[in-house]
Amino acid sequence: MCRRFFIGMTMLAFALRGTALAQHVEVESLLLENGMEFLLVERPDQPNSITAGWVAKVGSANERPGITGISHFFEHMMFKGTRTIGTRDAERDRRLIERQKAVKDRLNELVFSVQYQRWRRGMIDDPWDPAHDTEEMKSLRAKLGQLMDEHRKVIVKDEFDEVYTKLGGSRMNAFTTHDLTFYFISVPSNKFELWAWMESDRLRDSVFREFYAERDVVHEERRLRTESTPTGEFREQFNAMFWQSSPYSWPVVGWPSDLNSYTRPQAERYFETYYRPNNIVGIVIGDFQAAAVKPVIRRYFGRLSRPEHDPPPVVTLEVQQKAQMRMLAECDCQGQVEVRYHTVPFNHADSFALEVAAQILNQRTGRLYKSMVEGREIASSASAGQDSRKYAGSFSFRAQIKGEATPQELEEAWYEEIQRLQTEPVADRELEKVKNRIAANAYRRLQSNFSLMVQLGMYEALGSASGTGWEYINDSPARLQAVTADRIMDVARKYFDSTNSAVAIYTRKATAKPPDPELAAMDEASSAMVRQTLSWMSQIQDPSQLNMIIAGLQGRLDTTEPGRAQAAHYLIKKLRERIAELQAASGN
């Protein structure tokens, strides 16, 4: 690297770091009488566009055994429409929903009584498997299917989405985590009132259509994300082992038996508890004037009624771990290891030093790559990260073996890195480089309206337990920059102790097929994404659809980071092979 270029890059890094330290996002807060808060950020530099969303402060941590997965299920239900959107006949729609409920309630009653008893006695292996149905259950299941078919004739499929799309809306989606559920879309500035009406209407008047049919969609999502991946079910088991008392122990998508069993009344109670204005925050970013949108917000969202009681708090804390836990798993995968430690929740004083420690270990310039990937060549990928959730946190090390190395070698190499963090102060130059990178990343995350919206919403939801919400976006850069080498050693000694850890070792099954060299060369996240995508694509029978997917992947290659580009090239190759198979089978 020439000296002039190095000096230029150094000056740029310091400039970005200074920008991050002085980072101040101008947010105007609007609190309605019903308790719903709105965060407004005017950004006229991206004309005629508004990115808007709302966060319900509810996730899988608010659930309990018996209804796990219901928060994520609501993410699906909230796109089914209202009494005015999504139906051709509201009254017939209502009657069919009630009839389906009566049949399903009786079916569940038989499962919980007859089928669970047969299962406990060893007469059947799965009480929910239709193959074991009694004659009455077969009749009920057929009746439910008939009612669902009849209901589909009344439903206007995806009308909620189409209303937005026809009027210029884009990127409508949602996601659910352990602590929150986030709904968002981008609309033209002159369609803000449409957004306010649509979103307040589904909060006030949602109709949970396809309540039972959508279970199959969620089951398929679970199958693709968890059951069809080499390590998915093992990771669920590892999470359940690691979180001993915390509600983080069950998966966001829920346990399979719970997906089958929760009822409409349970869902309605859950909605009335958590989808109320005092538990929701709205975020509006883009080309608008706050003075103009505030009356619109009050008119539409002010219609929502505040309940008599606030949502119940999550009170069960994670108990202190006393001994190391280990899980040994054989899978159809490359050997790998995860070491996880209990740490701290969002905005805890120690979280900032833990974040910086993770950055010291990560990236191609980080210690893990230099020692395990590039140095000893025992890992194809290695990373670490602090996961600060609303009520608790964890710090994880993950790595995948390379060549003839073993997961145990990776584990031992990790402990060497931990000892180094605990006993040797990070050099000033190394710490400076990491802080510059943190500052640059923080600056980049502010450039996109969508990225800013997600950050504000997530921080507001996570921070409601600690007293600091969206303000974290302005406060955290300085706190990260203030982390010292001594603080890093302190947190490493405090949390990275074997009695506070859980270890997962994954080894390849003796009967497993040889690994695909290209997949094995990818990092774990890319490899998992590729496997999941291939599983989904294997169901597509139309070559023209596959060609459209190829075109979309190719169109994004120039702006895709190297690791993801490798995965995209691999998917394109596999898609072309799939197209050739389909064409050969059809004789074309």
C-alpha cells in the first residue's frame, strides 16, 4: 500500500469516527393520548418517499409453553386484512370463521384427550399425525377442509398487499424476534394518509382469516429454516439447554405441538393484550413535514383504544449457571463448534466493551481470522458476537473446520484467544483500528431510511426494559469509543469463564455424504442460506420462474459482498442444473 493512500485512508477513518462521535439523529417524538408513540425523522434529501413502520413490543419471550410461536404467527395473521379489505362478503366471512372454529375446537378436544392418551400408552407415535385419526377425527378433518375451501371463495387473497402496491407502496414486510414484532413499508409521500388508514385499520379491525390453513404455512417455514437444515434442530436443542429459566429457551417459530394446538380465543386474548396502542411505537422517516403528518397520525391512530391494563412484564430471570454444559451432535455437515457465554442485556454498561471485544476478534483483520483461518489453517470460517436482548444476553464464538482439523482443535484455539483477551491489554493501534471500523459502520447504517427506521424501532422496543430507547442511536457511538483496553480485559475475565459457558460440538456422521467442497468453503451463515434456498427452489417446477430468480441474483452480484457473492454464484449454478433437469424430464 502506498504511503499517500494509507494516509488518505487514515484521515478518512478519523473523519468518519468524528462523525460518529458527533452523531445526532434529529427525532421528533409524538405521544398520543392512548399511549401510542411516534418517532418522526424528516429527510427531504430522498424526495417523495416515506419509509414507515410500527413495532409491537411483543416477541417469543412474552409467550409461555402451550402457545410458543404465537407472536410469529401473528406476523402472518396481520396481513390477512380487515372487515373492509380481504373479503367479498364480510358476513359470510364471519360465519365461515365461526364454523371452522367449532370444528377445530372439537378436533383439538379429541387430540388432547383420546390421542394424547393413546400416545402416552405407546399406541401411536405422534398424537397430531392425521394417519392416526379416529373415525370421528377423520370426519371432522374432512369437514374442516370443506369449510376452508368454501372460505377461500370469499377471501380476496393478498388484497392488503395489492392495495399498497397499486398505489406505489413497496418493500412491505415484517419480522419477529424474541423481543418484538416489526411491520414496515415504503410509500410515496403523497400516500402517507393511505398508510395511516391501512395500518390503524388492521390494528383496530383485523380479521384472522385462514387461521387454521396458515398453520401449514408456518410448519413449512419451520421445516425449511430448521428441520431441513443440517444443524437446525440441534441449535434449537442447544438454545433450550443454554437458557435454563429464561423464555429465550424456545424458538421464535414455536414448538410443533404448540403450532397445532393454540386456539382462536387464545390468539384473540394475546392480540388484545399486546397489540394495543400503549405497547406499540410507530416510526416515520423520509420526505414529509412533521407539522403536516401529526394531524393525520392523531386522526387515524388516535381511534385505537387503550386497554385498562398494561401488558404483563416478563419476570422470570435467567438463573446463574454453575457448571459448563456440553452438547455433542453428529450431523450431515462440516465439523464445527460453538462456545456461548451468558452476558448482559441491551444497554447494560458492560455490553459496549463486549461489542468492542467481538470486533477485535472479527473480520479478515481480526484475531480469529489471523489465527485460525489464515494462520493455522484449521478453520474455514470463525466469528464472535455479543447478542444483547431485552432481558438477557450472550456472547458466542462459532467456527467451522477446514481440512483434517477437528472441532476440538477449534475449541482449544478459542480458549487461547480468550486467555489473551483476559491477560494482555489490546494494543493502542489495534484498538484504534477497531474503533474506526465501528464508527464507519455506524455512519453507514444511517444513510438508508430503511436501516434508520429499523434501528430506531428495535432500540425503542429493546430499551423499554432499561429506560433508554431510540436515544441509543445517538448515545452508543460515544460509549463504544470510550471503551478502553482495561475494560475489555475486565469483561473477558468476568464473563468468559468455563462454568458460565455452553459448548456445542458438531461432527460429521460416518454415514453422511461427502461434503460439497463449494458449500464447505462458505461461512456457516451463507451455507445455511444456500441449503434453505435450494430446499425451497426444489419445489418449483416452472423453468421460467427459476430463470427469473437467476436474473435477480445476477442483477445484485455487483453490489453483493464477497462472501454472499460466492453463495449467489453457487445458487445460480444449481438453478441452471435444476432447469436442465426439468427440461430433460419434459423432453424440451
